[in-house]
Amino acid sequence: MMPDLGNYAVEVISAYGLSSIVLGFLIFTSVVRNARVKQRLADAEARKDA
Amino acid sequence: MALTWKLSSYWDKFWHLANPKVFMGWSSRLLPIIIVMAAFCLSTGLIWGFFFTPDDARQGSTVKIIYLHVPAALVAINGYLLMFIGSLFWLIRRQHVSVLIAKATAPIGMAMTAIALLTGAIWGQPMWGTYWVWDPRLTSFFVLFLFYIGYIVLWSAIEDHDTAADLTSILALVGCGFALLSRYAVLFWSQGLHQGTTVTISDGVQQERISDVFFQPLLLSMAGFCLLFLALLLIGTRTELRARRLKMLELREQML
């Protein structure tokens, strides 16, 4: 299944690997921060209404 | 007269969409659709490009890096232009959602610029014989990366929201020149290693589009990166709007 990358296998795989790490980190931090802020806001709204 | 009235009506509708409450409503409905479309386009484009495209006659298998490098660079440059527009609207109309869109764009743009720089350097070593050269396009792209970092740091360094928004907006306006420069530097600087636009190949006399074998997965990958950018932008802007409301509530609690 893996294509034959010839002499440039290291370059191609490292480009895809590094990009995946950067994109994965970006998506992870965006989702986690969104969830945290959403929860904190829900708590603050509940305190206000109480 | 009727046209002016119609344009003014569209303009009002546009600003109505930027109302924080209205924004949260339509963005929550749109977000799942964009996420599904982004996942489909990105996975299809990258799998197609990596597994099912042939090697290029001159570049060998390094041509597969194009499916990451070009879309990331596209989003990096246009992301900064969006920051410019958002900042401009803030300075002119004091529109909070527009400046929060600009703020949410910065980390995404910075990550995309990093991917474009990294993949470009990795491709450059076997093709140019060097990871880096102070070529006009590469240099302006690196400066664009520094502007993204500066913008994020400036936001976090200033406590007052409006002052931070004012100063970062000015920085975004200044940096926009580098975003345009990183896109068009190859056109007016003849020296440098970086070639012109990738979608069309020019031999100086004629321009032709790259082969469909490479172009079709590239197009899907570009659409995937743009949709991913849009999804992350909506998530980021929603987070910023919530964070602003949270800060307001916490300040109110402290005063009581």
C-alpha cells in the first residue's frame, strides 16, 4: 500500500509527519480551550442566576 | 435609488450577522457541516496525493509535498488578509466580532505559515541543495510568521481589551504589506530561487496549468485546508466571544 518514495522517502515522510504534528496540536488546543471556556462560562452564568 | 436602498439593506443584514448573539446562532448551525466537509476534502486530497499520484520527472516523490505546502501557504497569506479586514472594521466601526475574528485567525495563520516554511525547507534541501536561502519570497514569508507571533504576543501582553484590539489592529495593518509581498514577491523580484505560482507553470512565454494528475488532488487539498481554516476560525471566534462574556461576568462578581 505504501508508495515507493525512492531516494526522497525521508523528506516526504518528515514533511507529512511534521505537518500532522502542527495541525494536530492546533486542532487539539482549539477544541480543548473552547471546551474549557464554555464550561467556565456556564459555571459563571449559573452563579449569576443563583 | 432602488439599488442604493438594496445595497444598504444587504449591508445592514451583513452587520446583523456580526451581532455576537446572532453570530453564535448561525455559526453553531454551520460548524458541523464545515467540519464534515473539511474532513472529507482534506483526507481525500491528502490520501489521493500521497498514495495515488505518480512521481514527477524532475522532482521525484518530493512532488507529494506540494499537497501540504501550497494549501498551507494559501491559507497563511489569506488568513493575514482576513486579519487585516477584521482589524480595519474594528478601527472604523468598533465592531467586536470583527476584531475577535482577527484574533482567532492569528494562531491558525501562524501554524499554517510554520507548515509552509517547514515543508518548503524540507523540499528545498534535495531540490535546491539548501534548506533555506534569503530569497525575497522566503524572507517575506518568514517576516509574515514573525508578524503572526508579534500579533499573538501583543494581544496577551495588554490587559485592557479595547487597547489591545487597537494596537493589534495597527500591527495587522502594517503586516498586511508582508502578506502581499510574500504572495507577489516573485513577480517583481527576478532574483531568488522560489518559482512563481504552482498551479500554472510559466516558461517565460507561455503559461500552462500543471498536469491534472497533480492538480485534482491539489485542488481538493486546498479546499480541505480552507475549510479546516474556516472551521477552526469559527471555533476560535466562538471561544473568544465566550471568553469576553466570562471576563465581564467575573469582573461583575468581583465588584459585588
